[in-house]
Amino acid sequence: MESDPRKQQPPKLPSSQPPPPPLPLDPPPPSSRSLRKIVVVASIAAGVQFGWALQLSLLTPYVQLLGIPHTWAAFIWLCGPISGMLVQPIVGYHSDRCTSRFGRRRPFIAAGSVAVAVAVFLIGYAADLGHLSGDPLSKSPKPRAIAVFVVGFWILDVANNMLQGPCRALLADLSGANQKKTRIANALYSFFMAVGNVLGFAAGSYTHLYKIFPFSKTTACDVYCANLKSCFFISIVLLSSLTLLALIYVRERPWSPEQRNTAAGDDEEEEEGPSESSPMPFFGEIYAALKNLQRPMWILLLVTCLNWVAWFPFLLFDTDWMGREVYGGDSNGNSDQVRLYDRGVRAGALGLMLNSVVLGFTSLGVEVLARGVGGVKRLWGIVNFILAFCLAMTILVTKMAESHRKFTTVEGGATVTLPPPGGVKAGALALFAVMGIPQAITYSIPFALASIFCNTAGAGQGLSLGVLNLSIVIPQMVVSVASGPWDALFGGGNLPAFVVGAIAAAASGIFALTMLPSPPPDIPSVKGSRSTTAAFH
């Protein structure tokens, strides 16, 4: 049994020397300067997520406007997980070893921000560039506009992944070995993701935004296209401003292989560490990283993988579920069914807004919630059961919507389906809102644990977070490919995939509570608190 450090007696010293300071029972509180830097870096997530929210709310109708076949659309949306699987580990690997005079992470963050600006310009002006290249206005599809859009869309996903990995790694660098600061940093990142979601959904829902940028409406770009273009203008300004502020305010010192790989702190002295071995090729490094993963990291990857198997069916089909199962519409039906489906999709967008608000408030309280339930791993396990419950409740909401569905006869004798009663809509929206609680934990705790386990094992933050991302994007690819045939096997609809998600969430909660090791206690030694490398000034 380990002895209690509070009961250990300090060694006797000659009377001429002052006694050493007592061992702290809690980690020293983060300095205000350090927290300001963390807040500034975490705020980049608002700019990134603003663009993601625009993709979710506006790009699917824009794809239809350009005439992209539905079968192609699924392949286009696979860009996200594919780029995440390749780009984040590669960028993480090279950002761990970048010797630029501007620092390790900042060059990649700057490059990612520029790439996002280029990508959204191509997407917004796809119709205009296609028309200038010879696309006729009256015919669909528009092949040249589609080509520009696809290039821009892939660049956008690559750029977003290029931004998020180094941002998370920079937060870990700023937090150093202070686990409380690591958890706070990732919770703030989750909070700003929620802020970006709310702003993005709000901008996408305002149909007269293009009037602020009257030049956005052109011969080839109608009102809807001009509104999308205007939203992207705001996205460029927001992300560029937040990124520029972070790059100016948080300055990294040049890094060399002779220094320790984990570097953080504000005012500590710089300490030289053992030099690293000769560099290994990227894929060899990935193989070595996976081969040498310690048990805590493997369990973390398993719990994260199951967690995202649970999340992706709902994230992919939440608004479709509202339009199809709850409202009883059909995107491929007659005009009345399409109208009802669209009303359900808009109600789902409101649900996503509520979800983002709850996500933001919960992110600010992650540290308090973790203390209240006895630790971060217990908190993660509990919220996974909440997620499983919510996904299972979609069955009840769907059955209630079907049992209360009413029809009316309009002029001409046609039968029209009426929207669901208020109680059913309220129940569906409540599920959206409550799921913001486990989503806040999903966006923060796994990344914080990866950084903590990475510090314990002495691995690079960038590569470790890239490896964690593999356990997120691989389930996304599996769900994207398998959910359609799986749903069709049980007669169509979204409920079969939601049921699989509920089972995966319950399994994730069980493994989190029983197998996931707790992180080391927040009791750093005096030597450890002074030995972190000063990487910022």
C-alpha cells in the first residue's frame, strides 16, 4: 500500500538551511495569464465549428442546386472521416517535430486557417466559376460548378482537420502536466464549439443575410446561393480574426529535438531533456505508436470508438428523423409530403440549436460535474448511459408520433398529413436538448484523458491526439456505409441505427466505469512542477 504523501516527513537538514516547502495537496491554480492563453486558443473552435454548422444546415440544398446526383453526395460526405483519418495523424506527427522559428503548432494553425478561407471561397463561388467556365444557366447538373465545389469541399475538410489537431495539441502544451488545467482547456474548447454551432445555425437560418453583401447575388447565384456565400464571408472573418489573435498573443519558442517533447508553462525555467532518437518515417511512427500504446490508451480508444458508434447515427440522421418519423413527411414524396418533411427538418434545426446551448453550458461545468460524481471516468460512464437512454427514447417518440398522427382532406379530395401534436414535438426537442449533456463530455473528456495519458507515457501530443482521432473517424466511416443497408434490412427508417447506437453507448458506459483506468492524481511533485519546459512567452 502506498503511503500518504501528506504523512511523509521531510528529511532533516542542517539548521543553516531553510526547510523545503511542503508538498502541495492540490495542483497550483493556473495563473491568469495561462488561462487567458488557453481561452484565446480554445476560441478558435468557434470559428471552426461555425463553418461546420454552415455545412450541416446549408450545403445539402446547395448540392441539389448544383445538380449533384444523390449517389455522389454520400461519397462527398465521406471526405470528412477520410481526411480526419489521414490528416490529423500526419499533421500531429509533424507538429510534434516542427522546428520552425514560429513554434511547433502555430505554423499549422495558420496554414489551416488560410486553407479554410480558400476552400469556402471555392464553395461559395462554385456556381459563378462554373458559369464563367461554360456551364449553362438553364441546365442541370452543372459539371464545372460541381468540380469546383468538390475540390473546395475536400480542401475545407482537410483544412478543418489541419486546424483542430494542432489547436488541441497547443492546449495540451499550454496545460503541461497540470491535469486540472488540461481538463479546463478541453472543456473550454467544447464550450467554444457550442458557441460556433449556435452562431452558425443562426446565420444559416437568416434568409436575408445576403443583403449585407449585395454583390453576392449574381446571374449564376440566386438568393439562396448568395445567402450561403454571405455566411461564408462571415465565417472567413470570424475564423481569421480568432486565429490571428491566438497567433499573436500565444508565442511559442522555437523547438529543437534536444528539448523534451512535452512543453508547456509560462514562467518556469527551461530544462534540457535527453535528445530523441533518429527520426522515423510517418507510417513507421504510426505503427510504432500503435504498437507501443499502453493499456490506458487502448482502453481509451475502445471507449471512444464505442461512444462514436453511438453518436454518429444520430448526428447523421437527426433532422431526417424529425422530418420522416416524427412529422411523417417524405423527401421523395408528393408536394405535401415534401412540405411536411421540410417542416420537420426545420424543427430538427431548432433542436440542434437547443442542443448547442445545453452543450455550451455543460462544457463550462465539466470540472464541477466531475468532482460531484467522483472523477472524470465516472462522469463519462454516467453520461454514456444518458446517451443510451435518449437514443432508446427515440423509439417511444416515434411510436407516439405514429399513434397521434392525424390526416385531413383538402380541396380536391387529397388527404394531407398533419404535423404531430405539441407534446410529441416537445418530447423530440427535449431529447435534442438533453443530448447536449453527454455531447459536452464527448467533446472534452476523451481529449483531456489522451493528453494526460500521453504525458504519463512521454509520447508526442500531436501524434497521440491524431491516434485518438482514428477511433472517431473509423466508426464514422463504418456507420456512414453500413447504416443505410442496416436500416433497409429492418424496413427502412432511422430507428434500427439508433438502436445500435443505444447499445454501443451502454457498452461504452460499462467499459468506462469498469475498465478505463483513472488518471493519476492531481498531486504533482515539487520537482515535477518545476521541470516543465518553458515553451511560451
